[in-house]
Amino acid sequence: MKKIGFLSFGHWNASRDSQARSASDVLLQSIELAVAAEEIGADGAYFRVHHFARQLASPFPLLAAVGAKTSRIEIGTAVIDMRYENPLYMAEDAGAADLIAGGRLQLGISRGSGEQVIDGWRYFGYAPGEGETHADLARHHTEVFYEVLRGEGFAQPNPRPMFSNPPGLLRVEPHSAGLRDRIWWGSGSDATAVWAAQMGMNLQCSTLKNDESGRPLHIQQAEQIRAYRQAWKEAGHAREPRVSVSRSIFALMNERDRMYFGGNAGSDDTIGMLDENIRAIFGRSYAADPETLVNELAKDEAIAEADTLLLTVPNQLGVDYCAHVIESILKHVAPALGWR
């Protein structure tokens, strides 16, 4: 059995071919899609975060709204770019959203990818320390955030407070017990997957990865996941970790599906550059009739290693179509693979 959810980047543009022509459209439709996904039996509603772009950005109002409108589905991100975040303010927002959702948040965080502007985190008031990189900045913010989620007091109380305080040092409020076990690190390399395991975070694998061996993406990710699980075991954590992979998978059920995605049938991984010096491998899209998809997906080693699969959805095609994409996989592909 696998948990199967969707991942939306939340694009919008004013094109007449787009069903999401404004920020308002994409936010409201994201809520509607989460509700629809829950109704058809999906396990998760996940959203990407990009700044300075016509895409979803500030995640916590959306996560809280989805939490208020649903009752069962997991609600998450993949991923929040920690270079842009105030860790303590983020802990407050995350705690509030998780309480609204009844403890269903699954927060994917990471260094993030290349953004729309140069060093965009600087406009948010953050910069790496002397001799540090922007990746160091992300990990520092992560370490502070992750520690605060323990819920332990650390702030010296005012001796003359406006309101009475509990005894001892104070913590960030609201605190949501259990949220710390539902933090995921989006890893693009073997080394950061091992670091996430040592920290005690769950692992998210994207549709791309640093190309570290020249092998197909699914094989590199399977190796990455195995290295993560070994590091987790060596770290001696008490609970079992969770691992997700993201994939673009489209079952060609009708002429509309074939019109949109039939051209992706038989596609291959591609190679590109992240930043200026990181060679990356981008995963292929899967698009075929259900029987062919079953045969192809059975060979994806990374999916086999993971307990959670996130289906990327073409959100600009509208809520109804995205729900159709998800439902087609749940009904016509997942059972044959033993995922359901």
C-alpha cells in the first residue's frame, strides 16, 4: 500500500487557455482540488512554493484553508524554501495551520531551487553569514525551526507581563504536538538525504536530482533513498521514517488526455543545469494507457522504495480535469501495482 496524493505548483497566467488566470483563481481552485481529491480517495494535497513568480507562494493561509475544508486528507508542501523563512514566525504559522487541520500537516522544506530573481532571500531580509553559502543559510533556518518545534521553552519571560505566564521559559505559541515528526526535507543529492536522516526528518524526492552517477533518475533516487534509510537506522531514531517521490503520470483514458499528454508517451529523462554549476537529471513523464503505465511504473525503482507518491497536476487545466487525472491513477493504475 502507498499513500497517493497530488502536488500542484499553482501556476496562473492571463491566457484564455488557462483556467487559473489570477492569484485568486489558483488559491481558490487549490482548495477546491484538495476537497475533490479527498472525495475521490486521494491521501494528500501538496503545494509547491515559489517566490517572485506567478505561482503559489505563502503556503500557510492556503494550508489552513484546506485544513478547514477537509477532514481526512494530508496537507503538505513540496517544498518551502527555507532561505526565505523566519524560523520562529514559521513555527507559529505552522502550529496554527496544523491545529486547524487537526494534525494533518506534512511540511516539506528545503534549500529550494533556482528562483525568479537573483538572491531573492535578500529582499526578505536574510543573507548567509561570512564564509557561508545560501545552502548553509537554508540549513541554519531549518535547524532553528526544527528545534523550536520541540515545544520546549527558551525565551526569558518579562517579570511584568501584560498577561500571566506559565512558570519557566516560554515557547513559541501555538504549539502543535506531533508536527515535528511530520517535517520532510526535499533532497536533491545523496549527501543532503543522509543529513536529513541524521536530523530525523522524513525525505521528499522530486522529479529532478543532482546527477551524481549518470544513471537514470529512478535508479539514482532509489540509491538515495536506500542511503537515507541506512543513515536513519545508524542514527537510532525511534520511529519509522516516511519517503515520498514525485512523478508526472497521466493515464490516457480519452481523447482529451491524448491531446494534452499523448506526446509525452515514451519520453526519457533529460539533463540540465541548476544554478550555474550543478548538473541535474530531470525525470521523464509517464503517459500511456493504464495497462502500459502499470508495466512502466513497475520498473521505477524509486517509487518501489517510497511509501508515498505525489502526482504532479496541470493546475491550469482546471479542478475537474486535475481530479480526473488523479482519479484515473487511483482507479485504473494503482490497484494493479498493489498500491491500493
